[in-house]
Amino acid sequence: MNVREQLRSGLVIPAHPLALNSQRKLDERRQRALTRYYLAAGAGGIAVAVHTTQFAIRDPKFGLLKPVLELAAEETRDGRVVRIAGICGETRQAAAEAELAKSLGYDAGLLSMASLQLASIAALLEHARTIASIIPVVGFYLQPAVGGRVLPYEFWRQFAEIPEVVAIKIAPFNRYQTLDVIRAVIESGRSDSVALYTGNDDNIVSDLLTQFVFAGKSVRVVGGLLGHWAVWTRSAVSLLASTKKNVTSVPAELLTNAQQVTDMNSAIFDAAHQFRGCIPGINEVLRRQGLLEGRWCLDPSEDLSPGQSEEIDRVCKAYPHLVQPDEQLIQENLDEWLR
């Protein structure tokens, strides 16, 4: 099965965090353990060097882009999962990152436009075509609150026509902009070959349950590439399976789960403070589970917001059915993953 077919089958793809020690250096042992956890939980892919991994890994003073990509590539070398590498920067940098990802065996690149805030639509499309000539591309609509830019329907309509585009991660956290992407893919005539993935961590289950219809043509969001799925990943796998099973008749329980997952996300992503604590929030859950030693980020000023720890306490206590499957999996396997 090629990468396009794998993505169209609908996968859980966690956005891979960065494991650091107390000196804020790469903790290789725990970085590998995280990847092993995602594989054991049933993830169908991993996304590395993305927002959740911290964009600062590209800073020369850290020099972590290649080491982090290499570690995940080694742990997934059997080829069972789709390997997606984040690709950032202006065209020269992005092309170099795409070449690196390809050389390490990655299947596709998740293309961020965050560094091209002032570029025209034509320039953005030319940038995308350049990267797509190197590696298959997953489009990325990153919400402006964490560094993305608003990308209009016209961009997505032409972007979807690029032959090497295999999927789009829709993550504007905005229903109007989400619909722009879905309508653009349908009206491009490529909805049968470009897989739609939710990155809307605030609306995961609703995206997965909805049949979107434009001009008489319907399409579904088939999976998720999510920072939220970097934690409680086994529950995410079960949740995606449930949405696939209930595409024609949605049980009330799934709609209740939709609200619960969004509530959990509000805590770990720090919605109350415009997502300032989203990466430390993910890391804090992984720390509590024993997968990370601490919640440290490369930027020492990046930490939980006031009251965020208590919010994480609250949602973990409120929704044990969405927490316990992963707690059990980690408890049973952590020592082995850390070897």
C-alpha cells in the first residue's frame, strides 16, 4: 500500500513531542520510548519535527532537527506506519528539510506556511510545488494563534490540484476556514485522492463524524494528525475506529464523547490563555504517565499557565474512560520501552 492509500484508509497520527532532560538537552532514551508508545497504542503514523515537537529544534544552537528525525525513523524502520516530517521555512530551507526527510525514509512532508506570512498566493503555490517535487506533501492549515496565517479558498483550490499532494491537515480551529479547505478539495475534483485529516484539536470527533457535502459531492475527514493524540493515543485509536463504524448513524454516546474530548483538549492545550501552554500541557500529561522525565521545553519561559495543572487534574478525573486505557498500556510496558 502506498502512502496515498495508507492515508486515505484513515489513521491516528500523533504529532510527536520532544523529550528533554533537566538540562533541556535531547533525552534520546525517552524520545525513543514515546515512539514505541505510539506504535504499541496502534497509531497508523507519526508526525515528527512539527509544532508539537517544537519548531525551535531547527535553531542551529540546538541542532536537533536531524537527530530527532533519525530517532523516529529508526524506531519505525519496519515500514508499518506512515512517517511524516514537518517542513518549515522559506523555500531554500524547506527544500533542504524535504531532502533530509526523504533521505531518512519519510513518506511525506507536512508543509507549514508559517514563515511565509507576507507571500502572495502565487508565491505560496510555487513554494508548495517546489517541495512537492521532492517529497509527497501533506498540506497544513495552522491556526494563526500559534503562528499560522489565514489561507483563502483560492489557495486551497489550487493547492489541491498539485499532483503530489496526498493529504491536508485542517487545523485553523475555525469552522468557516475548515469548510474552505473541504469545499476546495471537492471542487478541485481530487477528493478521491487527497485525504482530509483533522488538526482541529477543539473539534476532533465532530470532524470525524460529519459527512461534508458540496455541489452534490460528499467527503469525510478520514483521520487525525493531532497534538492532542500525542497523549491518550490508545483511546484515540479506539475513538477513530468507533467513528468509522458509525458513519451512517451516530450514537448519542459518540456525541457526548465529542464534548468530553474537547473539554480535555481545552485543559492540555491551554485554551483559556490563547494556547500559550499547549506544548507544556502535552508534556505534563506524558510526565505524569512516566514517559517524560519533565515537561521542559527548549525555551525556558515556556511552561504551564496559571491554573493549567489544576485543569489537567480536573479532566483526568472527569473522564477516566478516556484516560485509563493508556495508563494501563504505559504501566505494563514502560520499562521495556525505556530500555
